[in-house]
Amino acid sequence: MSLWGATTTDESKPKHLTDAEKRDVYATEQGWVKRTTGTGGRAGRVHEETLVAIGELAGGTSTTAGLGRGTISAVRFISTALSAAGGSFSAEVVYNEAVDVVTTGGTPQMTITNTPGTDVVLDYASGTGTNRLTFTATVAGGATAENDVLSIGANSIALNSGTIKDAGTAVDSEITHGTHVAIITVGA
């Protein structure tokens, strides 16, 4: 069994990484790359380290050869505390490769399931050109109630007349995903 995926049918990130480490890993034409941000005197600088070099990824399109279409590898809440009084709320979608978001026609959205209340819709906020997209919303007081349970269900993303494409291409990235184990209970 391979320690990583190298085909469009198995695009798994290096398996020895933790889930947190996998959020910073994505596919490029060189192979699996880890993105790190500098600290200290190098704060703010971004460095890419090739973890697994893979040949023959360049030259094709995302739908025919080389890299496959960008797919979602994880979805998670960034905000973990929300009260019935409302407040700012955000979630993150992690792709297996860098993606570009265009919002000129509309803004992609993510719907968070609220049981038993009204679902919360988050708008795309940032991340184009990277493998991590952030969706945010300001939840009004009373829109959620104490003990409501917020969760990320399957296929929670809608383009809403915007686009999400593989970075630097005209190829649509996938927006479908399975249910992710991410639950928040609204506080008082």
C-alpha cells in the first residue's frame, strides 16, 4: 500500500501526517507540497516544501491527466463558540490543491445545519489561490438558541453564481463532500 496517492482515483495526502498537518498539504505539478509560514525574523513569509515528488503531473489538464480536479479533503469549524446572543462565526474548507474563487457573479456559500433551529449560511470570505477557503457570517442575536446543535452536513457548499476553479485554470473544482464530524452546541 502506498504512503500517498498519486493518481486521480487515489489522491490521498501523505498518510503519515496528522489531520492538522494535512490541512497545509496540497498537490502541485511537483507532487505533495507542505505550505509553512515563517516565524521570528521570517514572519509572514510563505515557504513550500515538496514532501513527495511525483513525476508526470505537469502537462495535462485537471480532467484528463496529471492532477485531478480539486477535491475537498476536510471541512471544519474555525469558530467553536457561539452564543444565543449571536456573533461572528466561521468555517474552513480544505482542498487537495490550490483553488481560485471568483465572486463577480455571486459569492459561494456554505450552509451549516442548525438542529432544531434555522440553518446558518456563511459567505466565502478569503483563501483564493490557496487550498483553504474561509466562510464567515455574523449571526444575529436570537437567530440561534441555547443548546442548538450546529453541524456540517454533506454537500454544504453552493456556488451561488460564484465559481471555485483549480488555481490558474478554467476547470471547476469539486464542491461536493461527505458529512464531516464537526459539531458545536450553542451556548447561553
